[in-house]
Amino acid sequence: MEFSYQIRVTYQQTDRMGVVYYANYLHWFEIGRTELLRHLGVSYKEIEERGIVLPVVESHCNYHAPARYDDLVDIYTEVEELKRTKITFNYKIVRAEDEKLLTTGSTVHPFVNHGFKPLSLKKAQPELWKILDNKK
């Protein structure tokens, strides 16, 4: 299931060349996965309240074209892979006006407790597993 969320580029997100600073795309990835989880019916806050955190252990970002100040961009996010001990998200950022592909990427997140000890989500939180395993 691919979920989209739209944002507008702010001036402070751009660099001296007038384009979005490259690290901001990783922030947009975070917005995408946060809003996808909320859309599925669970917030990051709720996940953490259940004793689970999702640190980023791997990230990839491929830049295809620049976003600029005041552009509307759509952040497309999907769960690429859900395993008992980790989840991988894919992202695609597209300029809304002309549907130009700007960025693609992914992040990998293990399921760990607050002490950063790995855990099996399917075993530890089966109801949360069902939410994330949504194949709609």
C-alpha cells in the first residue's frame, strides 16, 4: 500500500543555490513514514508507549531533480518489507505541479526496546504486527 502526504517547500529548507538542501529529504522521509503509520491506525508515539522504538540503521536517497522554494511536493511512502525484527520503508518524492520525480529512497528500522535490545514484533506485539502487515 502506497500512501501520499503533501507538503510545501519552505524558504528555510533551501540552500544558497535556491534548491532544497539534500538532508531535508531525509526529514521528509520521516514525515512520510510517520503519516503512513498514522494512516494505518497507529502513531509513532503509541509504538513508543508500547515499549518499541524504530531507530534508522540504514538510509538511501537518490536525487533525480531539485525541489525549490514554494513547490508543493508529494511524499509517497510504502512498507517495502516487514520482517519479525525489522521494517523497511520506500519513498518517492514528486513535485505535484508537473509530477516530476525528485527523489527516491529507503530506510531500514529494527524493532528494539528502549534499551535498544532487538525484539520480534510479531511475538512481542501481535496486534501491532497486524496493523503494519496491512496489505490493502
